[in-house]
Amino acid sequence: MSQPRAVLAGTGIAVPPIVVDNHMLARIVETSDDWIRERSGVVTRYYVEPGTGSSDLGAQAGRAACADAGIEPAELDYIVCATMTPDHYFPGSGTLVQKALGIAPVAALDIRQQCAGFAYGLQLVDALIRSGVAKNVLLVGTDVHTALMPFSKRTWERLYDPDSEPLSEEEFTWNSQFRHLLVLFGDGAGAMVFRASSAADGRGILGSKLYGEGNELDILHVPGVGSKHRPFVTPEMIAAGEAVPRMDGRAVFRLAVTRMPQSVRELLAERQLTVDNLDLVIMHQANLRINEAAQKQLGLPDEKVYNNIQKFGNTTSATLPLAFHEARQAGKAPEGALIAFTALGAGLHWGSVLMRV
């Protein structure tokens, strides 16, 4: 009997209700629409309303993916949830997604590989189904970055209300020190449902090439808040902005435009394939300039790449499923298409996954 393969059955996304464009951010941060577009390609991003957590978005995306797959959530026997912004320090968001879906207890696993989380999740789903541990798996990527934004109540008011009084110079300057991050990120979720199949037609997750390395910690990390501190978090950390991520944008750019293409080529070579065999590449949506450079490295024509960071910004673990869902809806990933997913994120974690739809 042939080993089962994880075959894609459905996709779904959850997009928050509040659209934030670059002009709105310019009211609270020293930036402009031209500055943001030139450096990142981002035009808009979506924010949740206060009180909405990553599990809420994850459950919405999961429910939509189940509907697209033509199954009831009750048929799921495993949930894998990738997020770096769980509702609580613990527990993770996986069991909260299960609760929100209204299904009986199932295995629920949370993973933390930040921007590479969904790629790692694809490898995990492949292993779960190939081993026979699970038959119907929901993979969710969900992040709510607004929880990390160091904005005062006054800043939030100014962001949403153009007629409100401008911020003080002190508050405007405080916000602006984080502008290279704040202009990039949005909230969102995406999900995929996979089913075990004999896959005689060659469909399914075909393989992966993933890496983790701690030597580059300092280029993308949160300096405060964690078990290396006693206590875990202090008012002083918050006041100093140490709960906000730190990023060396140039270093991230350099590593992303080399390591993502390299892992794609390595993965294809292991299967005696080349870039020419690919129908579509879905890259992590961190920065449009990174993806344009990676596309050039791979020698891909525009029709074989799909980007939507312009619309959503960087949604961390949600970027791959958000982009793939839209590409699929646009007819760019029909049944039988060979797709490569690739990402790089904090850790460092990076790599690629190959799937035939």
C-alpha cells in the first residue's frame, strides 16, 4: 500500500475590517506615501478592532478553508497553528481555534517560526499525514501585529481621525523611531485544509528544505520580554520600547534575497527539477523589494510570481496562505500546478516547500 500524501483540499483567509493606508500612518509617524511605497511596496494594511486576537482570525480563516474543502470542521483530526502573536503568553492559539470552530477535542499544535511559520507548518502537515497520525489537518497562519505597536490611546485616535488634534512633537518623535517596522505590518490570517490521499496523480506536498540558525538573532528579535529577564516583563521595558521588535533591514534583505532562492533551487534539485518546472512561486511578503530581487535571482517571469504585500503588508505567518489563496482565486494555481513556497524570518528560520495542487 502506497504511503498517503497531504493533498490540498481548501483554502481560506480572514481579513480584519480596518483599512490603514500610508497617508493615515503619516499622521502619527514621520513618513509619507512615497517613502513607504519606494522602500517596501506597501500601500495598505488591515488592522483588527481592539479585543480581537490571533485565534479569532485563525478560526475565521479555518472555517472558510473547511467550507472551501467541502468538509465540516468536525471532520478535522489535527490543527497546526503558526503564530508569533498568540492571544496569551500561554496557552497557544491552537486550542482556541479548536474552541472557536466548535468541534470536539483534537490534537492542536502551536509552532513559533515567525515569518517562516507557515512553511514549517506545511512540512509538519506533510509528516503528520505521511505517517498516518492524521487524515484531515487544518493548518493556520495568523498574526495580530497591532498588539505589538507602541501607540498611546492618543496616537490611535489620531490615526483613525484626521480631524483630531495633531500629536505632540514628543509623541510623534517616539512613534517615528519605529517607523521602519510600523509601516510594514498588518493583521491577518490564512488557512489550508489537507486530506490524506493516495495521490496517484502526483498531487500533494512533495517535499521541503528548511533551516534554523541562531547566529543571526540580533538582526530581527524583541530585546525585552522573556525568560532571560526577571521579571519576565517590566514597565521599564515597555517604556523603553524593548517590547517592540528590532530589525536590521539591510541584513534581512541580504539574507532573504540569497537564502530563499537557494533553498528553492536545492529543493528542486533533490527531485531532478529546475525553476523552469515551477508554475508559481509564493514568497513571504515581507518587502516587495526583497521579492523582486529574489525573483531576479531565480530568473522567474512575472507570471510565475504572486505578491500582495501592496494590499496587506507583512502579516508574518499569514503571508503565504493569504498570497496563495488570492493567487488560486485568480486562476494562477489550478489543479496540477507545481507551487514553491519560500520564506525567511526571525530565528533565523528559512526554507522552501514544494506542492502540487
